[in-house]
Amino acid sequence: MSENCAARLTVNGSPEDFLGDPRRSLLDFLRLDLKLTGTKKGCDHGQCGACTVLVNGQRINSCLSLAVMHDGDEITTIEGLGPASALSELQRAFVTHDGFQCGYCTPGQICSAKAMLDELAAGWPSAVTKDLTSGPIPSDEELSERMSGNLCRCGAYPNIIDAIRAVMQAEEPA
Amino acid sequence: MRAFDYARATEAAEAVGSDARLLAGGTNLLDLMKLEVETPARVLDINRTGLDRIEADGEGLRIGALVSNSACAADARVRADWPLLAQAILAGASPQLRNKATMAGNLCQRTRCQYFMRTDTRCNKREPGSGCDALEGVNRNHAILGASEACIATYPGDMAVALAALDAWVEIDSPSGRRSVALREFHRLPNGIAHRDNVLEPGEIITAITLPAPVRGRQIYRKVRERSSYAFALVSVALVLRMDAGRIAAAQLAFGGLAHKPWTDSRVAEALLGQKPSPALFDKAADLLLSGAQGQGENDFKIPLARRTLAAVLHDATKE
């Protein structure tokens, strides 16, 4: 039972081999084996979003996935979006707009926001999209709904939306 | 989490006849395994089996079992011709979960309540014959239709409610060949065997969900819940309705949050057909839907809530 299983992943651009108990979650593999502790464990049951990472560009809860399931996948964590010496636009905007207080949910919020902007650009609808066929208009209601998988118990939601909106405006074609 | 043997399948045929639990997105199964509510000895990862395409099927659509919920809701054909399905998927879970959750996995998510999720309580679904602590316990989210003394949990999904209203079918590969089950018959009620949520047999795998040709008319999925996002339905209504010369010419309905399965009742649509919309007519439809409704105390409010939600959806679907 639970004999060692193998998978080769790419994490933040580097090849990484997983070899171990299949019960290892992707989250624990990142934090405990690769020492990438930016990704946080909140509820460990897919309810809070603190563990959000990107898998092949899409956001998922890394707590509800096994490392061994990700053979061949490309994983991006908060460390991959930008190290402290070279923050990405979203990371800088969260700082500028006070998009956090305690900061525990922040890596998940930023990874989630990164993928959310890509989903918007691809025209994906959400539960509050008025016209499913013409695509979303990025209102505050849209942004809140799309970020609803990431809880912030400090209640920094308005500033998180401000930070995301600042990045959207900066990226708008002139 | 209990220890298990893990294997990766490269084609769906490996799952047929297998005694392993099939692992797709894992958003429900792995959660339940962490709680040791699910304790499979063998797990077969079917994510690499290629069942992830959406294809035309005559005038209908064949949605592969492993298409993600996000991909289905974003598909241009689904949004244009079966918007009810996109609405229902988007009303459920969170973006992260919808990216991982699959069509077949969503169908197979467990009918459950908080007692099922805790191994220190009595639950006939988790441990057959042990009893049901929800009957005398916290039962605000529980069933008002089709429940039994064995289990009063509700099927928590939204997607399957829309699929029931759209008359979808479930394509299943089994050791004796391929079979198809109407979505409306796929999930089961708890009488007799509370621990079985659906009619899938051991050794079977869902390969696709098929939608018949698009139905003309308005398509509305209305979900009432405790908060505006990322919560299960207290009551939901899925409706496809077409008007003709001021009368209801076609109506297909299904309901979530009310029962152990997506709830359908042909009498409701029959009462609406050929009629001019009116509050009295909507009330009559609700009378039929709720004639056998039974509250458990904390969830008594669902009976008037279902009545009002149905009336609101019918009003919206029939207005000029």
C-alpha cells in the first residue's frame, strides 16, 4: 500500500522529480519537499483559496490535488511570478494598494488574480455575466465574483479589487 | 488519509471492470479521503485517458467525461445553445474548483451533509445501518422531497440540475458494453440503500454526457443560497420555457437543494403547458411540486422558499 510513486513536474521553470507516498498533496510537495513556502495552507479542504497555484496556466487549489497526478504539468507558484527582488505588476499593486493586512491569503490571492485576468482576456463568463454570448464586462461585481474562491479574513477585499484594477488599467492598450 | 495503491490509466478501457476508485479532478474524492470518509484501497487516475473533448453529436453535443467544468461553461456552443448548463456550472463552487472538477466527477460528487463528513456521527450513507444524526440534528440544508428515515441529505450539485432540465444522457462503459442512462434516472433516492448516490455499478466508467438538440425558449437557472457566491443551494430552479401566442408552449424543469437527487416532477410541466401565465397558475405548479414536501424542522422554510423561487422564475421566463 502507498508504495512510492513517481512524477516529473516543472515548477517555476525548473524540472522537479516527485518520488514518494501518493498521499502527498501538491501543496505539501511544494512547501515541504521543494521548500517553496510562499504557497500557504489554510483550510486544506479547498474552501479558502490560500493554496492557489497555477497548473499549466490555470488556477487550482493545490491542497485538493496529489503531487503524483501532475506528471508532465507546469506549476507556477508565487515565487515563480516574481522574487522579492523583481516583483510582478500584480505583486507591486498589492503593496501599493494595501491589498492585505496579515498577508496569509496574499500569495493565493495574487496567483488567483493572475489566472483570473487571463480568464477575463479569454472571454470566460462568470455567474454574474449578463450576456453569456458576448462575454464579460469587467465590473467590480465581476471581479468580486471571480475572486470569490479566495477568502481574506482581514477583509482586504476592496483594496484587492483596487490592486487588480490598477493592473488591468496599466495593461490596457493605449 | 488512509494509504492506497495509485495507478495511472492511459485509456478509459483500463477503468472498465477495475475495482479501483476512479480519480479525476479529485475535488470531492480527495476531500473525503482526507476526512477518511472515503477509504479506497486502490485509486486509478484517469486524467490522462483523453476523454476531454466537446464534440457535435448530430444537432446535440457530446461532452467528454473529463472536460473541466470551466471549459464546458466557456464553450461557445454551450453558451449559445445550452446557456442553462453554463449558468448552472458557474453558479457552483469557485473558479479554482471548476478548473479542476470534471463533468463526470461533478455528477459523481457525493450526496452529503455535515454528518456524512464527520466520522464521529451516525450516518447510514457513510456507514450503512448506523442511523442518521441529521434527523434530530442540524438539518437546515436537508431534503424536503423524496427523503427517507435512512437519509435526508441533499445532492449539492448545480450542473446536474441543469442537465436534468435539458434531458441530458450519461454514457457509461461497463464490462458488458456501452449503455446510456437518462440524467434524470442517474441519481437515486435514499430509500432502501442510502449509501448509493447513483446507478453507476462497480467496474463502470462514465465516458461522456450527451445533450439533445437545443431547446428553443428562455433558459434560466436561479439559485438561492446563504451568500452570493461559493455556497450550496438552499433551493435552485432550472427552467427552459417557450411561449407561443401568450401561452406556455413548452416547459422543462428540474430542482436542486430539495432532494437526494436533482428533482424532477413531470406533473409540474404538464400543469403549465398550453396555459396563460398567471400567479394562480404558478401557485398550482408549486402545489404539485410540493404536495409531498416534508420539513425536518430547521429546513421547513424551504417549502415556501421553493414555492416563491419557482414563481419568480416562471414570472421571469413568461414576461414579455
